[in-house]
Amino acid sequence: MNKAEILVIGSGPAGLKASLSAADQGAGVTLVERDPFLGGQLVKQTHMFFGSKEQYASERGFKIAEKLTAAAEEHPGVRVLKGAAALGYYDDNVVTLELKGRVLPVSYDAMIMATGAQENTLMFPNCDLPGIYGAGAVQTLMNVYGVLPGKRVAMLGAGNIGVIVSYQLLQAGVEVPAIIEAAPEIGAYHVHASKVRRMGVPIYTSQTVVSAHGSDALEKIIMVELDDSWQPVPDTERELDVDVLCIAVGLTPLTEILFQAGCEIAYIPELGGHVPRRSAVMETSVANIYIAGDVSGIEEASAAMVEGTIAGLTAAFNLGYGRDSYEQKIAAANLELDALRKGPTGEKIRTGLQNLKKTGEVRQ
Amino acid sequence: MRIQVHPILEFKKGKKISFTYDGITVEGYEGEPIAAALHAAGVRVLSHSRNFKRPRGFWCAIGNCSSCNMRVNGIPNVRTCVEPLQDGMTVETQQGRGVIGGVPGE
Amino acid sequence: MLEKTGVPTPAQVEAVKPSPERLTEGPVVIVECFQEIPCDPCYTACKRGGFLPFADINDLPRMDFAKCNGCGICIGACPGLAVFVVDETYAEDKALLMIPWEFLPVPEEGNMVKGLNREGDVLADVEVKKVRSAGSHNQTSILTLIVPKKYAHDIRSIRVD
């Protein structure tokens, strides 16, 4: 059987950093990615990142992906398997992969799950019409493959993803007649909102989409205003002609294999739904399984990178690598995470992590 | 509809190739997802819901949701949003659940 | 207002403006960053001490306008594209305004473009005086516009027709 000392599933910001930090400590890493390229969702991020120097602030996401991909592929301690989807967990520390149409079982000493998240959808009449797409899906189509999603695209959701993808639609030459947000306030960083607003894109808060219309594909949406209790205000319905509606209403952690492995899971809405319980250094309740990034709670990519570092260091440490430098490196990473989560925009994640912790301490 | 010029990105495209979509010859770039090539060619309906035959298109683009499943080279339920396009592929709208090794249209 | 529409209030804009005296002394930076987010590249980009040190990465930028020479290096460093430079000393009724630009077409020097306010409304026709890259690893362009002085604190974007 194929053997991996540390098996890392997913090569987004968390998985790449986990692989590099574990391999730097001397551990042997096998990094598995279902796409034919590394980088996860970083590859389609054309905007400059926030954060600090340590998390590549001011660099564009796809450039960070290029940098970390090169580092992983050149690292003698990292074996990269691209086009390999993790299928399932088996007892005795085995995960099966689908690689080139074949099933490949891999056994591991430690596994770091960095599987990320998937986009949430929203129910309304005709919400399944072609032309209604996930905002992240549109970002992939447009920024990875250079294909335009449509001519006139409305955005449902004014969180960071909705507002950033709207800006990127404008960059690709697409008209964005509306960003629609059911909440009374914009969830995105306000600087992102100001960037699209001054290009003439209106942001409608306390509004939502009640239905979509079109014969074979989307032709128009009906918007409505919402009152303080999120109920539609009578006689405020209006039509908007669009050929695409992007849905950007949050993400859900991709935890299937962790459920299967028997990790203790808690439902924490602030973290995006069902998330594994974990220790401060990213250990789950199942021995030798670690987590990092969005699968452990929806957060910014900068935090995912630091969590990846922590998970990689800890997995390596528990296998006997990097005993001398562990404490110091973990302390530095924790300082970075604390700084990223400290401000008002970190309130949701702080609350979520507190609520997760209230479910009990994790002991492997 | 493809992006011709972009302020930030340069697109590395594969070789221009052709494939068939329900019998019609369509052009695309080798290695891009089948659904991306179809979308660029103006095809938005990729599948239909099983019971009510409602049109379905692209949705998640990460191979999770099955909204883009089509029959490719006779194999049903291929996730076209992640399946790389190859020269000469036969891509068909799938009817029903699909039959492995079955005849086209089943 | 900012949290509902993406447009800052006049009071917010006024609060980050350099003093009238400083504005008469030549080019100076204006940072329209009104929300504490974990982000500090403006501070690390400036080698002149124009940005006061951040105690916490979530701090709002605080300026020492006396140390700023309006070079604009921080414009391309800001991930939020929230930094601008205004030079009110350019001419009697015209000011220079530097803005970040990440769209196509990138205008050419001498082009006339539409000057837009923070809501995307056209305020005036403005001339592009200078176009420069924000750096070899950064695809943001920095445009220097000649704008009516009365709109120097209102125009924040352009449209190239």
C-alpha cells in the first residue's frame, strides 16, 4: 500500500502552508489535490490580500498561489499528487484516493484535512434556472478559464465574496446592475464596497431576490425590500433584467471525511455550520487527524494559512520532528492568528471559536 | 463569450480543439473544463432534473453538485465542470440516470 | 451610510483630510480607510514615517502629514484601494489627484476621461496627466488626474468612454 508519513488533503492556502511547515520540520509530506493544479481557491483571487507581511499582504491571491505552489513542488520533503480526489476514510489510518480513474489506498501516520468549503445556495422560485450560479463558480469560470459568465450579472450577497466577485466582473468587462444584500449592513470590508460603489454599482441592503424568471435560462429576477424583521415589504417588488445571478450567501465546511472518521463535530453557525471540535493546535478528537482552513470554520485565507502552519507543525511534532523549534514557532503563529482575529471584523470568528470551545476540550 | 484582455490576468490556454455537443461541432481549448468550453459557446443548459425535467446549468464549478452532469464519450454522469476537454470528445445531454455501457440517449 | 451603501459620510471624509494649511503646501496623502480591519501594508510601504506605527494590525491608519511628500507609494500597496494623493498647489483652479486604477482600458497621458465621485456619478471631464505602474510585481496603475479644485476631494474614480 502507498504510505504517507503526513497526508495533507487539499492544497489551498491551509493545505499548502501545512505541507510546507511540516516538511520544513523534517517530516515527509504527501499533498493531495483533486484539481489538476495546486492553490485551491487562491488561484482565482485577483485582488491584493489584507493582513500583514507574514500573510503576503498587498500580494494578489493568484500570485501567492504561484509562490506557495513552487515552494511545495520544489520541497524535497513534499510529494505532490494532483488530480487526486479523496474518496473515503477507512480504519487503520487509510484514505482512498481516485487518481486517473483508479482507486489508490494510502495509509498515513498523520493526516491534515484542509478540504475547504463549498458555497451555500438559497431557495426561491426558479432558483435552479441555468444562469443562477455560485459566485465562486463564476470566479473560477472567469478568472481561471477566461470565460465570461454573461452580459449583465446581479450579485446576491454583499459579504467579501459577493463584493470582490462583483469588482472582478467589472474588471472582466461585465455589467453589474445590483449587489443585493438581505442584511441591513454590508458584510464585506467597507473598502471593498467603496471600490465597486465608485464604479457606479449600487449596493441594496435590506433587499433580497424573491423569484427568478426565464424559459430555459435566467432572464430576470424580482427583488423586494425587507423590513426590520427580514419580511418582504408589500408593494416594493421590482424587476431587474439580468442573464446571470451570482449567489454569494456564505460557505459550508467540507467535512464529509471527518464525519466518516468519527471526529466529534459541533454545529456552530458563526463558523459556517458543522465543524470538527479541535484543540488549540488543530488536533481533532481522532488521533492523528488534524484540520486547518475553512473546514475548521469559515474565515479569511490569511487565517487559513496560519492555521495550516499550526497544523503542520503539530503533526510533525507529534511524529517526533522539530522538537526544539516547536514551541517558538507555535507561539509566533498564535501571535499572527490573534492579531488577525482581534479587531471588530474578527468578532464572528471569535464568538464561533468560543462557542466551539464551550462544547468541551479536545483530547486525542 | 471569452475574455479577450484583462487588467490583471493573462490566460494560458491549451491548444484549440474541436468536440461535438449533441452532434454539433464546437471549439474549445484543450484541458479546460468541458462546461467552460460549452459556456463560452453559449450553451447554458447542461442537464435536466430527473422528475420534472427542469433545465439545469453550471452551479458549483468544483465537482460537488452534479448540476453539470453529462454523457461524455458514452460515459454518463461526467461532471463537466471539472472534466478536462480533449480533442474529438463526444459530449451529449444526458436523459435520465444514464446507463454505463448503454446506448446514447439512455 | 458607509455600512449600508459603500459611500462614506461627508463627516468621515472630512475627518481624514489633511489641514487646510498642509493642503496649501503641496501633494499629500488622503487615506479613506474607515473600518478597523486586519491590514497594515500602508504603514510598511511608507519609508518616510508618514504613517504612524500600528500598535495593532487592526488599527486605522494615523498620519503624520508633515512627513508625507505625496509620493504615492502607499496607493499601490493598499489592498482596499483606499489611498489617494491630492495636490492643491497645481494651479489656480485645478488640483492634481492620484488614484489607483485596475480596469481596462488604462487611459493614456493626455486623454480626457470622466471624473466620478464616490457613488460613481460623473462630476467633470478630467485630463490624465500621468500614468504609472505601482511596481513591477503589482498590476495596479496609478493615474495622476488634473481635476477642478472644487472637486479634488470628491472625484475618486474615472470612466473611460
